Amino acid sequence: MTNKRTCLYDKHVALGALISPFGGFDMPIQYTDIKDEHIAVRTACGVFDVSHMGEVTVSGPDAERYVNHIFTNNVTRMAVGKILYGMMLYEDGGTVDDLLVYKMGENDFFIVINASNIDKDWQWMSSHAEGYDICLTNRSDDYGQLAVQGPLAEEVMRDVLHLDVSELVFYTTKTIGQLIVSRTGYTGEDGFEIYGSPDEIREMWDALISSGRCKPCGLGCRDTLRFEVGLPLYGDELSETISPIMAGLGVFCKLDKEEFIGLDALRTQKEQGVAKRLVGIELADKAIPRHGYPVLSEGRVVGEVTTGYHTISTDKSVCMALVESACATLGTPLDIQIRKKTFAGTVVKKRFYDKHYKK
């Protein structure tokens, strides 16, 4: 099956990017060096093509009620221009996807979903829309998307793209002409995401690259950046078998809501506990733990690594891992099996680097 390509695919090829499949798309993994691109976002400004992400709109008299039904967070008291993070769940508490919900108007929501889940999510959302007076539309092919990230992102948006975003604070949005602009991102740094037509996105990409003030960045450093600040990736830290409670994301699940799909399961997990929990582990050695590597306690396998790196920002070998709850307490000694050797580690907080958002 042929992978899809974003509206910027030819731009990536022209820049000599390393292209690899991701989420059903041929995407740029790196342009020059993952470390250099990572550091650019931490210290200055980088731009990512995130046009592979999916977008769904919900409007109509029952839009709020419908979104609250499929979404773990609570949109009832949400002001226009606000954004919430949360999940869609199966009845058993497993995760369909994690997503962002933008409130664009009183009965108008814009929902951003993961690229690898677009078809699955659309089917799920459609199958739970019966009985609601809404217009539910899959707009994933209509939008391109850029993520402009880093401590200099606001001035780059102003000086290069001529977009005034100074009044936006973290997790807010506004429309500028035909664009949707939000102060969001997946890097732990200040930054913005821009949704627009493919033609508009291509023009803005060209302006950013030609300015020399914004480094093109691939999905390789997007993963190292999000990992360092403890942000989950669907398929690793969240999945149909990993609930938000297991992943330590219960704060985004409003268990006092009247109802949402999966609510009863999460309440039971909260009350009775879960068999496994997501933790951070820091190794004493410089060995690199990778996805799927076994985690051991006194020689017994108690879990496995979900994501691991030798961090670029802190120069430490760390990972996130799903382990038996009895082993999830901070300070617990755990070993990682890397090929035929075991390396000593300690349970630490999942955030390995401090976030720098504009609150």
C-alpha cells in the first residue's frame, strides 16, 4: 500500500531530508542531524511539517454534548478560543486516541487527531454520533499544518509570517484570515501550530526556510523533544491496552462528569488500582533503552520500555516504561535488559527536562 504525502513533500525532498514512513505518510525524519535540529528548537526556533495530522469539525446544537460524550476532558465550561487535551476511550478504558479539542464557537469544535489513527478515529466518532443533532466532518485532507517551536517562535511568527500572536497564551487559539493559529506544540518549548490550506502552508514554509531564522526539523527530533518533557506518543505510552490512568494522565479525565465513553472503567481503575503504571527510569550507564526492551526487578520481568533515549538536553540515558504497579514508586531500583546485558536503573519522574511554555 502506497503511503500518503503531505503538501510539503517536495519541499522536504528538495532540502535533502531523510524520508521514512510514519503513520501512513512518507515524512521527513531529519534534514541534517537530529541533535542539531533538537538543539535549534530548545535554543532558537524550528519548524515541523505536521500536515499528516487529522482534523475533524463538529458543529450544531448538540456539538458540546456530543464532544463531552466521546472525550475524557470536560468542554462544558470551556470558553471560545480555549483548547483542551484529552482522550477518546473504549468502554474498557483502553485508549482510542489522544487529541486536542479547540472551541471555535459556541456550537463549533475543531478536533485534532493523530495521523496513524485518522481512519480509525473517524469511524469511531461517526459510529457514536447517532442521536446527536450535529454536523460531523472529516477535514483531514483540507488542511496543511506547521508547528513553529522554540523560544524565538513568537518573534519569528511576527517578523517572518507577519502573524500577531502576542495575546495568545498556552492552549489558546484564534483565527487570522483563513488560518487557525494556536499556542500549542509537542516539544516542551513555547510555540505555535498553524492550520491552513495546502497552498498557504507551502508559502509559509518557504518564507520560514528562506528567512534563515527557523530551522527545518524532522520527526526524529520531534520524538526526542516530546520524550524529554514526558509527553506521550500514541502506540507507545497510550494504546488500546494502556488507559490514561495507567499512563499517569488521569488529570485529563474528568471522572466527575455525568458520562463519557469509558468513564465507568476509569472510575473502577481509580478506585481499585491498575496492574501496571507508566514510569520514568534513569540508567546509571550510558546504554540506550529502546521500545520493547524488558524491565526487570531482581531478575524477574516486570514490564517493558515504551520509549528510551540518551537525552540530548540532559545527557542521560532514560526511558519511559510500563511496569507492575508495585515497582512504580519513585526511587525503586529496576534493571533494563539491553540485548544480553542488564543495566541498573532507578524509577524517576517521567519529565526528564523542564517545559518552557508561555502561561
